[in-house]
Amino acid sequence: MANDLPLSAEFTAADEAQWRALAEKALDGAPLSRLTTKTEHGVPVKPLYRAPDWAPDASGLPGVSPFIRGGRAINDQYLPWDIRQIVAHPDPAIAGDQVMEALEGGVSSIELRVDAAGDHGVVARSAIDIERVLKGVKLDLAPVALEATGASTTQGIELAALLAAYVSGGAAANALVAFNVDPIGALARTGALPASVEEEIAQAASFARDVAPEFPKATYLRADSRPVHEAGGTEVQELAYLVAAGADYVRALMTAGLSADQACNAILFTVSVGADYQVEMAKLRAARRMWGRVAEAFGAKGSAAAMKLQAVTSRRMLTRRDPWVNILRNTAACFAAGVGGADIVTVRAFTDAMGLPGKLARRLARNTQVIAQEESSLGKVTDAPGGAWAMEKLGDDLAIAAWELFQQVEREGGLAKALVAGGFQTGVAEARSARIKAVAKRKELVTGVTDFPLLQEEVPSVEVVNLPAIVRRAAEASGRAPAARSWFSLKGAAQDRATLADLSRTADDEGAEAEPLWPIRLAEPFERLRDLADQRTAAGKAPKIFLAALGPMAEHTARLQYAQNFFAAGGIGAVPSVGDVQWLANALPSSGCQLACICGSDKRYAAEAVDAAKALKAAGVTRLYLAGKPGELEAALREAGVDEFIHVGVDVLASLELAHAELGLGR
């Protein structure tokens, strides 16, 4: 049928000049540059991108070098990306039940977090424990990835030996396993390795070489930039770290005897993704652009130069307070990962910051992805953002900035040596400090914590475990320690029922040390204040502030609501009161408040704020605030008793800490 509906012809043609004129009118005289924001590393993000921003098409096609648009020519229409779920319950038997629950509930692979101490993962100390967790899993159909964490962070190869001891014979040839050995990541997370970085990386490369014939469908090493992200680093720092880690590993693998193609195929790349989906999608494109160039420089050909990429939703963005908002954060991050072309996506439980996820949280984590794929049809279109000027330009800008930092790391001898030297961590610390300051001033908002806090919240349940009992039940050693540090010795000892402790080496005098990249959560400083306020509330003395509203509702509502949210971020409830100056002064004593905040319009302040401040101070207020900027009245208001002015741009966290000190919280 002929197209008789030329809809585009019905619209009036528009050009950029018209848009600029309308935008400047909407900005009420402010410059158009005000709409351009910047990433934490200073890369500009414009409000509008057009064809001149991305005239060349250097991205190519999906599945073709330089693989900016992904390593697959066409997405799998049934499973556009691998849905991978974390299992970390310390009890191996319960963890095994959760593995089956996840696979039956729609996930396509499992990430098994192991911590011999049980604080951050499964207490899997021997091959027997691995069997308890994975019994019933068909490894030729459902991939399993390992993550050594907590007390076991530096035991990646030893953990691999336990899995290999469980998966033996012909089953190993078809096992879809990601061993995820990552000594550089262990150094970044813990600040120490049992041996020098050179020795640890060389041993990891030898492991990959030796295990490959038995597990030909596996990946062996992991280049993981999550330590940078979770420590507060920028997108540019994440990208530089990711590619530099990959380069260090490829060099070691080729030294161990692997070809460039084999070395590149041996590595799984892992990144964190946050809720700013435009920047995060661009970050994934930049990662592929950078790695494609590095892989080809090493000599990788064809698909071997494509990055196998796992995206894990950010933990630093998650909150312990009003955690239901985390569902939205995870959804936005999942969207960015899926549409951005990640091969594997892991969505954290929305209660991750609270403890072990309960059944609801586990179900929502996997259903976020299932719905994205099956109901929203994300991933049906291969590289949907491809060709969008914003994505192409922003991705290119991030790659250029990150490439410069990557080259600096290479000049220092590679990432491992840069971490030992400490310069890279200094840059991350500066970024972390700036980020924390932005959150403290509410320039970077954390909904439900710093903005729109909910004092009366419904708290979801988390798993409660008897960790000492689980640790006592864990399998004990009944085999032998390895005769040597070779892969074959480690695997043989594991088959003889040796434990992680038996297999692990003792740190020697040459062990590497570095400044660790400690993880943060952006909401933590405010959540600590909320905890202190809750303790006082539980004792029957809820912290509160008297909000003295001047004038009619139309005049004071905006600033009263601002003040109410401002103090609620520190767990301080509001007692609003409306009336004239004398009425407010008389109402204060019965409120039981020692803090007060005057709320009204600028015009009302000029007429009544000085008198109100004097009256409230005389009525017993020990610390007095005024909502809004004082302007020319500042000197008179301070003389009348106003101690602090709260408005956009102030350090909210510092103000709340002073309020807590006035109330005696935390003593």
C-alpha cells in the first residue's frame, strides 16, 4: 500500500536559531551555556546535539571493528543480554536453594560470591561446599561466575581450584564458567597481595594458560573497574582503570604463551553503571572504543578485539533509608546497561545497603531485567543508541579524556605499578571528596535521603543469619596442602578436599602494598545523622524544630516546605506554626523545641523578621535559623539573634551536624 500520510510535511520546519531564541527566552536572560552540564571529570554534556557535533561515522557497524557498537552483529531476540544474579548467602545449602530459585525465576547465569569468613559471601571453603551450592546446575546451560570477596578477595585462583575440583572430566569441556581471577582488583580493594604484583599477575596468567585446555569455553581473568566507581571515582577514571587492567593482563598472558586473540578472549570486563543513563550508555561505548584500539595494538584480530562486557548496577548510589527508591535507581541503571550494549547485566537487590536480600528483593532484582527484555523489548534493536548524535559525541568525548589518563598510567609502567605508586588513588580521592561535597550541599541529590526524606518509612525485610553457626558447619580440611603453587598442584589438592586456607599462600616480605580504594555510599553521612535521631526518638525524645511561618500561606509555604525537608534530612521533625510574631513566641514553649526556623517571603522578612527573631530568642530558642538568603538584612538579623541562614548552596550536612550538636545527639 502506498504511503498516503506524509506526516512530516504537516510540521513547520525548524532550525537551530529558532530553538536558541526560544531557549534563551525560557532562561529569562541567562546565557544558553547554563544548560550545559559537566561530568565529574569535566566532560561537557550539552542540552542539544545536532549533526555537526558528529559529522564522521567512525562507529562502524555492530559486530565489526572497532566494536564501539558491540561485538554482536544482531542481538539474540530471545535473550538480548545475559541476566546474571548475585548469590551471596553464607550458608552453602541456602545459597544452593537461591541459585535454583534464581534460575527458575528467569535469570540466565549466576554470580557466586565467596567469602570464607561469611561476611560478604558464601562460606565455601572446599569443593564439598561448592557442590552444595551448585548441585543441580547444568553448567553447559547456565553459566556460573565466581567472585572472591571479603576475607577471600586475594584467593581467586584457589577458589577456581575448588570449582575445577567439583567440575571434572568431560563436564569441564562444556562448562560455561567465568573464573574472574583479578589480582589487580584484589590489590585495589584490600591494599595488599601475598606476593609482588609482578608475581601475582604472572601466576594469574599461568593459571589461565593451564586451565584453558580443560575449560575451553570459560573466561579466566577479570578486568574490573568497580573499585574505582564504588570509591567515588569519575567515569574517566573508571575507563582508564578498566582498559589499563586489561592491558596489564594481556601482556602477562602473552608472556605466558597465549596468542593475542587467546589473551583478549580470556578476559571479562566489568563496570558499574549508575542511574544517569545518558552518561552511562556513553561510558559503555567509550569502553568498547578504547579496548578495541588496545586489543588491535596487541595484534588481536576480528571478534577477539571485541570487549566482553558485564555491567553491574552501582552500589554507591543505593540507600539504606527509603530503600524503595533504589528500585527506580536500579531500573534506570539496568536500562543504561541493556540499551548501552552490555553482554551481561547484574542488578543488585534494592536492599543491598541493608543486608542480605530477602525473597522480595531477589525477585525484584531479576524481574527488573526480565520485564526490561520481555515487556519493554529493550535489546530487541541492536545498538539502539547508535547514530544518536548525543551518544556518539559524548561517548567519544569520554573516550578521549580517558585515553589521556590511560596513557599516563601506561607511562608509569601499567596499572599495577601505578596503584603501588599511589598516584592513581590520589586522583580518585580528589574525585571522591568533590562528590561527597556535592552531596553535602545537595548539588547532587539523593532522593529519599537528602531530598524528600521520609521520616516515617516502611522498612523491607532482609535475611537474618546465624553466621557463627554457619561457619562452624563449614567443611573442614581433610586433604593435603599443595606441593607447589602451580595450577595442577592446587587443583589436585582441592580434589583431595583441601580448603581455601590449605591452598592459600602466606604473605611474604615481598608482598605488594598499595593505598586501597575504599568503597563509599553517597547517602551514608546523612544516614548516620538519621540513625542518631532515631536513637533519641526511641528514647522518647524525638528531635524537632519549630517552624515559625510569617504571613499567609501563599507567602510562607515554599520556604516552610524547604525548611521541613532540610531538617528532615538529619532526622529532625518539624513543628509548623503560623501566626503573628507574638503568637509564635507564645506558641514556642509548648512545642518543646529548642531549635526554630523563620519562614516567609522576602517582603515579609523586611517587615517582621527582625522582631520575630528577637521574640523567638527571648522565648527560649537556643539556635535560630531563617529560610532564604538574608540580603541587606543580614547584619540586622544576626544582631536580632539569627544564627544561620539556610538556602540553596549551603552545606546542608554541616548545618545538620551543628543542629545535632545543639540537641546533644551522638553524645
